[in-house]
Amino acid sequence: MFAVLKTGGKQYKVQAGDVLRVELIAAEAGDKVQFNEILMVGGDTLTVGAPTVEGAAVVAEVIDNIKADKVITYHKRRRKHSSQRTRGHRQKLTLVRVTEVLASGAAASGVKEAVGTAVARRAAHEAK
């Protein structure tokens, strides 16, 4: 059984046992998280959501929070200005291992939802 999930603005086709590098999630290593935004579930029968499949979820275990390779941008202004600028960036990622794909019964699984750190910060700020 496979599923197509959406997280961090990207879509991933996953099945049990897959290891993914997704945008940073508010979870620590060893936590179990659940992705609820499932666009399609396949297996014996194919279910396509409009836009998501109701009751479907993907349960995953967080392996680690990592950083991607460094991306360097270099800007040079030629002619009169003779100036240059170098910038670097390392994207923060979460490494997760998919444990199971649930075609239905996502609400009764009891696993916390995978949300990004910005969403978690806003929710914590509004709770105060």
C-alpha cells in the first residue's frame, strides 16, 4: 500500500519502511508523528482525494533533525561598483521513517499531528 502525502509545500509518494527528508517538524528524535494531508492512497484500490482523502493518514517515526548541504550564492556587481557579496544557507530538515499507511481511522490512532515549527510557535503563543 502506498500514499501520496503533502508536507512543507512538497508532495511525497511513500510506503511503509521509506525514509524521507522533509521540512523541519516540531518533534524530537524517537517521536511518532502523523501526516494527515493525504492526497492519494493506493493498493488494491486507488483512492484519490478531492483535495484530500478523508480519514487517511501516514504514521512515521522521527529519526533525527538534520541540516541540508550548504547552498552558497555569490553576487558580483561589475563595472563602476566593484562590489561583491557572498551568502550561505543551510535548510533545516527532519529525517522520518514511515511505519504505516492508514487508509482509514486516522482520528483514532492517537498519534500527534506533524506540524512545522512556525505553526507550533504560533499555537504556543496563542495558548498563553
